Amino acid sequence: MTKMKYTNYIKFAVILTGMMLSNSAKAQNDTTIVNRKEKKIVIIHKTHDSAEMSDRDTVEIRWNNDSFVQIYDKKPRGIISSGNMNLGFANVYKPGNYTQGAYMYSAFPELKNGNSMHVGLENNWGFNMIKGKLRFWMGLRYDIMSYRFNNPDIRLLGDKSYFTTTVDSSSSSIKSKVVVNYIGIPVSIGYQSNPNQVEDGFFIRAGVNGGYRVRTHSKVKFENDNKDKVFDDFNFNDLAITPFVYIGYNSLGFYARYTTTPVFKEGQGEEAYAVQFGIIMQ
């Protein structure tokens, strides 16, 4: 019995030595299974450039009914990067009742549902908080809000003290909209099932984006395919503070955003708040 145990230990040492030598080679990526009657040894190798123990994956060794398990957990990365694109719909919420003629400014025109679009491009850096699955995120973002009016004859007048619109029914226009562009810094807290990659598994994130308006223009398209653009601020607010939430799985998800700062500068337009929702692609 003693001799048999001694022989088993020698076999174990030989195989373990072979495992260590194979780990010293670069870019190993294989699984080795050795069966000897009732004995089974499973050696798992994965690609790593470093031979440090902290960088190795799980090595599991089973001998007869006794289990010898050595686990080297790869530490989650301290900082990871993730980019995404938001594609959805843009709208405005108007809590008050606008009375024609009661204010110096014009009402925000009725929007055409399904044709007012939002596009957002974002890149974030996630800082590890708990085991790589809970992270603090910060990044850079660019948003385009394209508000298409239900009435194609609506015209926005620039260089005014108040948001001002008029109607031009004689120009055969087929589309009228205003496009607002923001650059921003989003900050958020997020959970992800994969500690090192957001795009692999479940993810959820909630935060706020601080945006600054960088450009605004109106655009009218006519029946003859001519287009007319006017660049002005149209009294839109320079700042947009927007809480948001993301939820999804792998590379697809959903988002919702609600801007808590008014669409227009104080006293220069109807009380209205921007809303966006749609899908995330990352």
C-alpha cells in the first residue's frame, strides 16, 4: 500500500511538472486530460502573456476520489473602456398650458411622432468598485436631437429675444425641423455580470449626463428638393442636465433619458423638457 501511494505521488509530480513547463511557453490555449484507470487529471491552460500566478486561470487537479484544487482567480481589471451608440426617438414634455397671445414667446410646435429622432455617441471608462461587476463610469458624449414639426410650414425666426415661430404656407415645404447638438460628460454607477467586458452578459446602469449645447439650426425641405438652413440658438438652453438609465444583454439594450433643465432659456420660451428613449448598440 505504501509503495502504491509512493508511485502515485511520483506520477502526480511528473504530470504537475509538465503542466508548469507548458505554462512557461507563450500563448498556450489548450486543455489536457490524462486518464489512468480510476485516476483522472485535468489540466486547463488559457492564453496569458504573463506567468505570474495572479494572472493564471483555474487549474483543477483530481486524483481518484480525492480532489486537489488550486484556483488562481484572474483579478478584474481596474479600468475598462466601453463605447455605445444610442438610437431612438426625441420628444418634449410640456407640463403647463400655453395660451396663445398670453406670452411674448411662441409655443413649441407640435412634433411629428416617429419622425423626431435622437442619436447619441458615447465612450466611457469604468472604474472597479466591487469585484469588477460594480463600477463607476465616466466618459464623453455627443447628442443630436432632431425635432421634426408636424406642420411643415413652421418657420423659426432667429436673432430674437424670445422663441418665435411663424407659418409660411406659400413656399411648398414638405419638412420643417430644428436640430440641437450637445457635447457632454456622463457619470453613472453600473452593474455587469461579466467583470471585464460590458458587451458580454447582462448590464444595467444609471446616472446623469451634463450636456452643453454646441450648435442649433433649423432646416426646411421644399418640394423641389431645395433646403434652407438657418443657424441660430433660437433661445434654446445652453445646458442640459439629463438623468438616464441603461439596461441590456450583450451588445443590445434599451435606454431612457429625461432632461431636468428646461429646453429654453429662462423666460424666453415655453416650459418644456426633453425626453429620449430607444435602443443601445455597443
